[in-house]
Amino acid sequence: MKKIFVFLIPVLLLAGCSSSSTWGWYVIDPRTENGWINVKFLLSGMGDTILISVIAAVISIVVGLVVALPALSERRWLRIVNRIYVEFVRAIPLLPMLFWVFYGLPIVFKSMGMNVPIDPFWGAVITLALSDSAFTAEIYRAGIQSIAKGQTEAAQTIGLNYLQTMRYVILPQAIRRILPPLANQFIYIVKMSAFASVIGMQELTRRANELVVTEYRPLEIYSLLVLEYLVLVLIISAGVRWLERKMGADERE
Amino acid sequence: MAQTAIELVGVNKWFGTFHVLKDINLTVGTGEKVVICGPSGSGKSTVVRCINRLEEHQKGQIVVDGTELTNDPQSVAAIRSEVGMVFQQFNLFPHLTVLENLTLGPIKARGMSRTDAKAKAMQYLERVHIPDQANKRPGQLSGGQQQRVAIARSLCMEPKVLLFDEPTSALDPEMISEVLDVMVGLAEEGMTMVVVTHEMGFARKVADNMVFMDAGEIVEQGPPETFFAAPKSDRCRKFLSQILQH
Ligand SMILES: Nc1ncnc2c1ncn2[C@@H]1O[C@H](COP(=O)(O)OP(=O)(O)O)[C@@H](O)[C@H]1O
Ligand SMILES: [Mg+2]
């Protein structure tokens, strides 16, 4: 009995070595046929990661503005509505919000007599947009508040109404304070889109998980996954810095 | 236009618990020029800002050209369309050219065509002597030029009344006269004007009525001849002696 044990230990150790305790880059070596298939499989999630992020960002940019405007009102109750939205949405962790939207929201719709199925794609988009909109709203608020009050007053004295004042006077000036942090926020969305994998969205992270299950090479596959996000985020960062330089240059003009 | 352009009757205003305007009574006839002076913090800006609802009064009555100023947005819009305002800090739109600053109101608020608005803007830029600056940004102009653009911007809305809140206080001394000259020109053409200023030379030249404010009250008002020669109150006498020293 004892002998069997002594014999088993090195066998178990060796077994471990041969599977995942050593390097095995071959799984994602594009020079081998199988490795290339795997790499293509991993990269194929890129499209959806980008698509989810872009759509969520666009929605967040619109919703954020709508949420920010009441914060700038003279009326207290409007400012309170804004505060409640921002504090509430900001407080909810992304994953529970994702579960709530994906599994819960269709039931809410159904109870109201509407049949609105939510697929993983839109579940992820809605959640990311919702979660991000609280931050976007704060960015708008800070940007708009940085514009001197005299600008609004001057606009009022030449007869512009509220929306015209925003559209032609305030937002064009605030945009250079708003755009760079907004673009920065896009990085947050891209990274958080990884959570979409848990509701079955076939984006970057989900692809990596699926490949790990079949290949059992987590180190190599997740390394590539990390690299994919890194490249994506670095490209966006470069874009943000370019935007900041451009906005800064405009301001000095 | 009615005989009385602006009428304030028993106007009171509070900032929180601070009683900033106390029973203000003031009548401005059509074509009349009223100059308001008084120490800093006495409520001059607040009076002027109440007339076009940049501040809200809590008690009393403000009537502009026969329309009472109430919380009704229509009354506010009606009165703002009659009343132009020139600010101490100019408040030009820095992201727009001079010409765009002038045409924004006529085009967006009045629905005027771009061509007409441009023609009108150029006409008023001539009037304030800077047609050659039309395509520059406000930031590229001197303070005096900026304030003249601001006056032209108000004029483009064809107001019946012009309010000025210390229009020359933010200017370097050598630029004050170019702005005052434009204002004297407007006065001579019959514009109804309410001017907060400490430029007493200008006041003597154009004012029909001088108003002295202190601590939220109108302490004294009257025609400039008697106002300057024989101020009735101590406070006014003291104030005048201080600012007329230089
Ligand atoms: N928005 C405001 N909130 C609170 N107090 C204010 C506000 N605006 C002005 N005040 C106060 O009201 C008083 C009168 O101000 P103002 O009308 O600007 O005086 P003036 O133009 O004569 O210098 C000052 O004491 C000022 O501090
Ligand atoms: Mg003032």
C-alpha cells in the first residue's frame, strides 16, 4: 500500500508537468496549423467586444447628457433626481447589474405585458451603458459648470431659450473639457465588457474561456487574452492623448 | 412704445436672509437716460439684473414697456426681447467670431435669415467703429473693442431699452473713452438707457436722472444739475466727494 503511494507521487507530479505546469505556447503558435486556428478563434471575439463597447458608449453619451442637465437646474427637486440616479447607478457593481438586466429585466417587461427578449449582446450593451452613464453624467456636469455663468446670462439677454443656450453657447465651449475624460471613460467600458462573457456573449474573454476548456492551457491562452485587451486599450489611450493635445491647442488659440 | 419704459414699484429682493433690495421705486421714461451710482455692494447690479430677470425679485412690481415681469415664461421672454444688456465682463462668446456673436441672437431667437442677420451685424459693427474685426475671435481684440462688440451684439436685437452694468470698469483707462463715446452716441439717438457707472463725466453729459444707492436702498435721485451741485444726504455727498476727487 505504502509502495503504491510512493510510486504514485512522482507519477502525479509528472502528469502535472506534462499538462499545464510547463510552458506550452504551441497552443497559440500561429506557425502550426492548430495554433493558428486557436489564435483566429481567440481574435474572433474582438469584433463583438468592440461593437458592444462602441454602442454602449454612444448610448451612455446620450443618456449621460440627459441625466446631467437636471443637475444644473435651479430647481432643487431636479438636482435631487440627478443625485439619486448618479449615486444609485454608481453604487451597483457591474456583475449584479448585468444579472439583473439579463435575467430580471425581461420578467419586468413581461409583467407589463410586453415581450422583450434580451439577448446576451443587448444585455451587455444595456448594462454597460447604464453603468457608465452615471460617470458620463458627472463628466458633463463638471464640464458645463466650468463655463462661466456670464455666458448663460449673455445668451439669455439675446433671447436664446434653454436648449439654444446649451446647443450654441455652453456645449461648444464645454466640449473641450468633456471630450477627453469621455474618451477615457471608453477604456472603462472596453475593460468591463469582459463581464459579458458570463451571460454567454461570445466576446474576447468568452472565447478564451472556451478555448481553455478544450485545450487546458490557461497560462498561454489568458496571456494572449490580456495582450488583446492591452493592445485595444493602448490604441484608445493614444487616441485620448491625441484628443487632449488637440483640445488643448484649440484652447490656446 | 409707452411713455414709461420701465417702472419699479416697491421692489424687494432677498438673497437667502440678506435683504439686498429694499423698496426700490424707479421710473424710467421712454428715451430717458438713468445713471445709477453708489458704493460697491449697494445693490446696483442686482437692480439692473432684476429688470431682465437675471435675478428674481420677491416683492413689488416691475413693468417694462407695459408688460409686467412675472414668473410666466412668456412675460420673461417678452421683456427680454425688449431689453438689451451690456456686462462689465463683456460676456462675449469666445468660441464664435465677432460676426457670429452678433448674428446668433437674430438667427436663432428671431428666425432671421443668415444674410439679413449678417447685413444687420455689419451695420452695427460700423456703428461701433470696428467692422474690420468681424472675422476675429473676441480673444484677439482689446478690452475696449470687446465691449463695443458686446454693445453691437445687444443692438442687433433691436432693444427698446439698454442696460449697462459698469461697462467700463474692466477696461484699461485708455480704452474707456472709446466705449463711452459709443454710449454717448446711442444716448443722442434717443435710446432708453439705464447705466450703472462711476464715470461722472459721462453721467453729467447724458443723464436725465441720477440715482444714488446705498445698502440696498435708493437714497437719492434727481436731475444731474441738482444731484451734483447739492446732494441732499450725507451718504451721497460723501460718496460723490470720494469719486470726484480724481
Ligand atoms: N447671487 C448672490 N447671492 C448672494 N448674495 C449676492 C449675490 N449677488 C450679489 N450678492 C450680494 O448682494 C449685494 C449687492 O450686490 P450687487 O448688486 O452686485 O452690488 P453692486 O453692483 O452695487 O456692487 C452684495 O452684498 C453682494 O455680496
Ligand atoms: Mg455691480
